[in-house]
Amino acid sequence: MGVTKPDRLARLILVLAIAMYWAVSTGANEEHHVAIRGEKRGFEKPEGPYALSSRQAFVLSDDASQVMPKSPSSGMSG
């Protein structure tokens, strides 16, 4: 089962390449304007005494895995 109309495939690839270029350049342009305006994006960082850094959370999760023994069963019956 080969390609029966290679000219159509070539046109499809061209259209997809142009669409990808447009999407990436539009996104990059928007990010550039956001940076110029000084807008902040993303999740808000938690503040307060219970806010953990990623390193602290990793250490706590590592400690918890050592304290809590793994059960031999997966909890599923069968």
C-alpha cells in the first residue's frame, strides 16, 4: 500500500509546516509581549509556615517511604 498521489502528500506536508510555523511564531510573539508588559504567569507559590520547597517535599516523601513499610498485597482481591 504505497502513496498513490505524492503531489497531494507534498502539499499536505507544506500546509502542516506553514501551520506549525504560524502557531510557534504566534506563541513566541505573545510570550515576548507578556515579558515586556511584566505579567507573571503560572501557579502562585504558596507562602506561610507550611509551604515546602521541592527539595523539602522530596526529603519528606523519601523519609515517609522508609518509615511506612510496603504491604505485600496491592489491595486488590483476586
